[in-house]
Amino acid sequence: MLPNYDPNDNEAAMKILEELTENVYQIQQLVLEEITTRNANTEYLNRFLNGQFDKELFKKKVPVVTYEDIKPYIERIANGDSSNIISAETITELLTSSGTSGGQPKMMPSTAEDLHRKTFFYNLLVPVMNQYIDGLDEGKGMYLLFVKPEIKTPSGLMARPVLTSYYKSSNFKNRPLNRFNVYTSPDETILCSDSKQSMYCQLLCGLVQREGVLRVGAVFASAFLRAIKFLEDYWKELCSNIRMGHVSDWITDPSCRKVVSLILCEPNPELADLIEHVCSSKSWEGIIKKLWPRTKYIEVIVTGSMAQYISTLEFYSGGPPLVSTMYASSECYFGINFKPLSKPSDVSYTLVPNMAYFEFLPVKKNNSDTTQEIQHCNSICKENFMKEENEEEVVETVDLVDVKLGQYYELVVTTFTGLYRYRVGDILMVTGFHNNAPQFRFVHRRNVVLSIDTDKTNEEDLLKAVTKAKLLVEWLGFLLVEYTSYADTSCIPGHYVLFWELTKKGSNDLPELDPKIMEECCSKVEESLDSVYRRCRRKDNSIGPLEIRVVKHGTFDALMDFCVSQGSSLNQYKTPRCIKSEEAINILNSRVVERFFSQNAPSWEPV
């Protein structure tokens, strides 16, 4: 399933990709056969297949499931039960997802073998880039990579984010030299558990090696912009370190300090002066190209919820294209962008057929194409103009080779690690084919209303949080008439904004509000959101304080009037719980009378 080749051999890598995408049907059949025969006697599959394997039997008997269906099995493993519940291979760790269940991160099973599969996948990315950009072996990549907190489950298995898992693995730490993929950041700085020290040291290393940097990036657009904000705050101190040839005393992680000192090496006042001159400019437009002049591209994920950061990235970039190379999740690594220099809005991913067995649940639009823009106003999110057929009736899944151009599907995976016919929750649209392998545009996540970083807040969670918070004003005689929200990314870090229309019982007059009570409302909302949000807010500092903007009476009537004027049905109108339309946001902002922010970061601990 995983062909061997030298990662430095681009021709061999591209040949493998061509073979994989030519023989999609055959490979998918082999993948399903290997997964099911290997795991036929697990407790989970044996319930449905009785130790037998047949593709039609698999599709007929094994149900399509969500996380809530498999959660009891995962929890049993976390509490010490045998891996053989779901996997013939030993579960070596649990990968925490950005999605949540009951307010806690979902946990996905992982095996030692799966790390090899991820390594195989990563090694295919640079050869694709080499088809479009020359000379990547003549310099380094300044990739800002970080580890996140992890916990030990009662079974002793570690539960941690998928990237933390990979960076801490021997596959990453003992990786052979790939001349096309050399980093400016030493492993010690990436693996530093103190995110502030890690960020500082990685930026310092990147600045010292600026002349050799050919590409920059982070995993998500939000993380890269957070690094730019950090640079804005610390460039003077970084320049001082470079000028003196000495790392700041507050860098106390011994491994970081040692390795960065070796790179810093000696005083370099000329470089410090150059960086100081660039960073002291009134405008930071094009700062990336000014600080790292040989940069050929910026590698960050800018699809899905990260698309909201494109304009800000383009402001700072100074010309280099934004490149999204891969599509992956905690469940599985899925696809590669074969046209990495395409515009962010045109990015499509080709699913690699030996990574998992892929199926698709058909999804159809509620309305015609012409209503897509209207739905910006009258929907949960701008792309939620579709209805999943399977929510009302049982629908057969479609195989990877049978998807149709222009159609929408929800991704379903059967993995090598113990997930069977699992609904990932991603809605994809078929945009084309690379050989016989379909290419997909990521449309959106099911049910996600707000997202700034790795957080994913759905409508139900937002409602629960608002319901708890409004109790603080209800006992004073106030009523929350309506509310909506949006993710404000105009500053770094971005933050959640809630628009509240309040009234006094028995009166339409705007009540006089106690700032402390309203700030408590902000804090109560944050405390009521899930652990991923609270971790981003408190530990990672990747989300700013939540804001409530109180609007004057009649504001939501004006919002409805606008939506109806854009074509929404008055009879079917429901206040959208998330606003994407800039015009709609302007209508709300023009009626804001008071603004309040959370004064304290919500509590969070690894659990």
C-alpha cells in the first residue's frame, strides 16, 4: 500500500502519484479488502460481518456512523480496554480533533503504522511543488510549527493533536535529510512546550537565516498571522539579540537556548540594523518579502474557514502566492493539491486512494445556484445552502470513482486505524479529475457557525452559551430579543463578536446597562464554549476576548428587511446565527450603541 522511494527523487515520487491516480478503482478495492480482512475479527466489525468479507456485505451491513456512534468504543480504549475492540493493530495513541463531543475534543485512534502513512503523504508534497517552482533545494523553509498540550488517558495512552503526534514521533525527529525540505527551525524549537518561547526562537532563527529562506509558512493561515503579530510585538528585542549575539534571558528552555545560541553564533549588528529599518516602517505592507526577500511562496491552509484571512495575508506578503498543499484531518490524511499555484478560491485537492477507503454521501442544494449569494444573509453560514439527503432518508454512498462533476458530497472514510464508514463532516464539491482520481473543493464543515483558529463552534453550542449568559441580565428585568454573531478577523488575533438586541420588560427603550454585568456576560459565554475554544483563548492566545455589541431596538428588523430585499423568503426567514455578508455586518455595526469585552480568559485545563 505504501511504495518505497527516495524522497529526494522527484521523478520517482511523481511516477508514484501518476500510478496512484491512474489506478484508483483497483487501489480502493485493495484498501477496503486489506482493512476489512485484517480487522474482521474485531469486536466492532464482527458485529456486522461475522468474520466474513465482501464489499457488498460491508456496504449493506456496516452502518455509516458519526462520532457519537463510535464514542463508547473510543472511551473504552482510553480507559484501558483492548485495541481489538476496533483494530487488529495496536492503538498507540489517540488523536484529539478540533471537533468536540460533549464539550471535549473528539479522540481518533492511531497506530504506529499510520505514522508511516503520514510520512509517505508528506514526502509527496514537495515533488508536486517542484513541478511549478525551481530551486527549492537551494535554500530553506521558514515553517513555524508548534506542539500543543497533551494528556495521558487512564489506559496510559497519550491523547494529543495530530500534528503534535507527528512532530513528537521518530518519523519526524529521525527523518532522513531531504534537500528539498530543510527548515530554519531546529526540532528543539518546534518541540518546545512553551508556545511563546517556541515562537520567539523560531522567528529568531528565521531572521538570522533570512538570506537562505525560499518559502515561509505555518499549517493554518491563522497561525502564520499570529506569528506576524508576535513579530510586531517583539522585533526590537529580536534585533537586540541579533546585534548582541545573545538570546534573551527569558528563554529558559535549555534545549531551545542551546540550539538557538549555536545559530545566533556571534554579534551581527549589520543584520540587526537591516531588520530594524524594515520593521520600523509605518506600514507593514509586504513585510514578508522585505524581511525574507527570496521567498517564492507562502504555504498555509487558506481553504474552508481559513479563507477569511486571505486579504490580510496578501497585505503582508508582498507578492508571493499563497499555497495550500494538502487536505487532512485527525481521522486521516486525504488529498494533495496538484495545482498549488492556483488562486485560493480555486484550490482543489486530489484524494490519494491508498490513504483510506473513501465513500461519499450525496448532498444537494436547497435552492438554485442564483440563490447562493442570498444565503450569505439567511443561513447559518455562507455555504450552507445545501441539504444532506441522508438527514431525511437512507441514501446509498457513492464510491470515489463514481462521484459526478459539479456534485456535492459529504466525505465518509474507512481507515487503517479503526474507523469504519465514518462521517468526517466535510462537505466537498467535485471540480475535476487528475487522471482517474477526482478532485474536490472543500466547501465547509457541517454545522460550524464560528471559527477563528482550530476552534469550531456550532449553532447548538453557541445557543447554549448565550442562554447561560443572558440569565445574568434577565434577573435585572432585561430580555434578549435577538442575537447573531460573526468571526471578526480584522485584527490579530481574531475574536468572536455577538450582536445582542436587549430591551427592558414592558418597554422598547434601550435599557441602561451595567458594564460589569455585560462583561460578565462575555465571560459567561466564553466559559460555556467547548474546551478547544477555551484552549485557543487561554493557552494558545490564538483567539482574542469575546465581544458583545449591543444594538438599538429594531436592528434585527432592519436585518430581516435587508435579507428579504436580497431575495430571502419572508415566510421562511429565520435570524441567521452567523453573519458572513459584509453588507449585513455593516447594517448591524451602524446600529451598535455599546460594546463590551470579556475581561478574563476562560478556564482551561487538559482533561
